[in-house]
Amino acid sequence: MYVPHAIIFASKQNGKKKSVNQENKIVGIGYNCMPNGCDGQLPWTRSADDRLDTKYPYVCHAELNAIMNKNSADVKGCTMYVTLFPCNECAKLIIQAGISKVIYLDDKYHDTQETKASRRLLDTAGIPYDLIFDSINPSGMRNNAAAERDEEAEED
Ligand SMILES: [Zn+2]
């Protein structure tokens, strides 16, 4: 049972004014998993004497999977929603994929080298990032996201 950790929303602007009439559509969902064909054959533990016996060198992060699983031609200009602030490797992917904004739920690794490098990368590339609760805005982006979640829940 996997919970998605990264969702990419397409933000399409129809109006003349920015941030009005935004159309938000899910174009990719990802969760942390092993590369294709490797599931169950590589370690999934957080700690071991040898780092090669942990999951860290092998796991594909949710952000990578959300970008790879996209159902649109590209994700340029899209907003990415993530449960955890992206690591530096994912920040590179986010930048190269053309994602224009990152919204995160949790930043519990704020002071690690990876997260510091990630902020530096995103800042340098000019990609804004916000805590989800700070991102509630008049465009109703969050309301649409909540509505889509509700629709999904009803289908279950
Ligand atoms: Zn990552």
C-alpha cells in the first residue's frame, strides 16, 4: 500500500490576469519505490553498517516518479506538491523539468546538507517553494486540490 508523496499539477492560465481562472489538473503522481524490476531484490531498510545495505542508494524518490509518470508532453510551468521538502537530487530534476513552483507539507530535514543544497538550487534557479498552509490563496488552487481528492475518495 503506497501513499503518493509527489503530485504535479498543471496550472493553465486562461485569463488575462495571472492567478485567475487557473485550471488545475493532475498530470503526474509518484511515490518512493525501487527502480523497475528491482522491487523486493534490494534492501528497504533505513540503517545498516554498510550504506549499500540500506535503501538510500537505490530508491527512486516520489518526485522522480511523478515526473517520469507524467501524462502530458511535459511538466513545464506546473506546480509540484510534495509531502516532504525535496532533496537536492530531486531539486535538480524539478529545475530541469521546468516545474515552476513547489508546495510542501513537511520540512523535517530542514537542516541536513541535502535540504540546504536543495534550497540553494531552487533559490538560484528562481523556483519558489511554500509550505502548503501558506499557499492558500484567492485563486482557489487548494480548494480545487481538495475537491479532486474528495472525488477520488468517492470512487473508492
Ligand atoms: Zn529526492
